Amino acid sequence: MKNRTILILLFCFLNTACFAQAVRSLDYYLDHALKNSPLSKDYGNRLIANLIDSQRLRATFEPQVNAVANNNWFPLVNGYGYDAILSNGAAFNDLVNLNQAFIGRKNLRAQYNGIRLAGDSLSNEQKLSEQDLKRTITAQYIVAYGDLQQLNFNIETNKLLRNQGAILKRLTENNIYRQTDYLTFFVILQQQALQVKQLRIQFQTNYATLNYLCGIFDTTSSELTEPDIPIQYSPGSSTSIFFLRFVTDSLLRQNDMAILNYSYRPKLSVFANAGYSSSLAYQAYKNFGTGLGFGVNVPIYDGHQKKMQEQKIHLLMNTNSEYRDFFAKQYQQQIAMLQQQLSSTQSLISEINDQIVYSQGLIDVNGKLLQTGDAKISDYVIAINNYLAAKNLLTQNNISRLQIINQLNYWNR
């Protein structure tokens, strides 16, 4: 008997665990979205590639060693063949070449700065893409959470109406209320049941969209916790990632100008080789040797290409400044507009809460009078409709408030 009781309790526990609905938070979806985002992985790989470019640049200015083999034989058959004076009959060149280019320290630093600034630009783009993703996921989570709140509220309201409907039916059967009164209430009850079904479909759709955006394959529904989204305040234009991209772009253009100037300076390179070079015409076994040399490249005239490149870089710098100034004005205007919307929404929520208190009180009074047959069905229906309208309006404005905070945080990070 004791063992049987334990088995029953264990079965009940397992059954409850299996059918318990999962509770998920906003952080759960943000973590999965960032983890599953191919764009985030793409930026990560591009940043690694940028480090490889820096290593390749360092390797470019190290001594370059190459093995070169050029072997040719031009036979004469019965006096027919290439002119021996031109072809030498044969040519064998098997060499190991070593080349070393010399570059100034400032020029090399400018090359490295270009790669580093390109990495900074990629890093900033990665942060912007993650910020866009977080805003999108948060916005969708808020929509799904709002649908769930409305669904739960309407389910509770539906239960309340069914309880009152049972009382009204009994009073109607006792001829306290007319049949038409009961039918009027029954229509409201049916409408409420349809509203619950509609809200359930709406929640399932937006919940599935949330999973889709996060790369989560899940056909079940989960309970969503209230999103905890504290307001983040602007760190200032100097540290905001929206402005850092303009700073980085300006530094890149300045560095391009420096690299352009260095490219027109004289260049020195030296080379050395060793190996076998022979035409086999005379004492071929003695044609092993070595060679040394150097080269100097001094730019003199290129058709004013440098000046044209400088003009292009200046145009890019001016364009970047125009975008930066225009964005700064829009940025301040956007922040001010969102703060005004948030203040108005919070004020409206306070008024709606007061309205809900009055509507709830009116429902309670009419509900008590309904049980004694002293309430008009029309008055009770009006009170219910007013309460439902106020609660739905409250949910909509709470969702709007969270969406505004999400937008503010997006611009303030």
C-alpha cells in the first residue's frame, strides 16, 4: 500500500512537470537571437580577417624569397632550327631570389593605422547591428507580451461573465428577469468568447514571429514575464556608437591622405640571388654564381593623379561631415520627441487607472444588484463594456510606453 502511494505521488509529480508551461523572459530571447544571428557571426569572422590582414602586411615587408626556374633548349636538326645567335641554343636559369623593400617607419605606421581603423569601423558596425537586433527582438517581445496580457485579462473576464450568466439564467427562470434580458447578456458573453479566441490566435502568431526572429524552433506556447526595460540615458555624442562611426570614418580619410603622400616618396629595394645560369656554350659546369643589386623608384610626373586622389578624399571627408551634422540634428530631435511621447503616455496611463477603478466599482455594484434582481441588464452591460474598453486601453498604452522606452534605449546606448 505504501509503495502504491509513492508511485501515485511520483506519477502526479512527473505529470505536472511534463505539462508545466515554460516561463521565458526577454533576456532568454535576446541571448538566443544574438547567438543564432548569422550577421553577428559574419562580423566576428570579418574582425578575425582584419587581424589576419595586419599580419599579412607585416609579412609583406619582410624579405621575400622565391625559387625561379626558366630552362629552355632550342635544338638544331640537320641545320634546321632557331638561329643560334638569337637563341644561344639553350638557356638554363635556376635561381633563388631574395628581395627586400625598405619602407619608412611613419609610412608603415600609416599602413597599420588603416587596418586598425578598418577594424574599428567593423567593430562599430557589429555593435550597431547587435543594437538593431536587440531593438527588433525587444519590440516583438513587447507585442507578444501585450497580446498575452490581453488574452489573460479577457479569459478572466470571460469566467466572470459566465458566473454572472449562470446567476442571471437562474433569475430568469424564476421570472425575475425577462428572457430578452438574458439573451442580451448571452450575446455579450458569446462576443467575449469570440474575442478570447481571436486574441489567442493573435498571441500565437506574434509569439511564433518572436521565435522565428530569434532562430528558435518551438511550436509550443510559453508564459512571458513582464519585460524589465529600465530607461538608459544618453552617454553623450562623443561616446555614442552612432557618432563614433563618423569619427572613425573621418580618421580613415585622414589616414588615406597620409598613405597617399607616402606613396609618392622615393622607394628603395635591394635584391640578391644565387643559383645556376648557363647557355651550355662554354664550361657550363662553372656557371654557378650569385648576384646583388638595388633599385630606386622616384616619382616625377603622373599626370596630376595625386591631386585628383586628394580631391576625392576631401570630397569624402566633406560628405562625412554633412552626414554627421545632419544626423546630430535628427538625433536630438528624435530623443526630444520620444521623451515627450513617454511623458504623455505615462500621464494618460495614470488617468486610465483612475477610470478602471470607477468602472470596476460600477461592475461590482451592478453585480450585487444583479443577484437580487435590482439591476438593469443594460446598465450592467454598459458597465462591462466600459471596463473592458478601459482595460484594453491600459494594456495598449502600457505596450506603447514599453515600445517608447525601447526606442529611447536604442538611441541612448
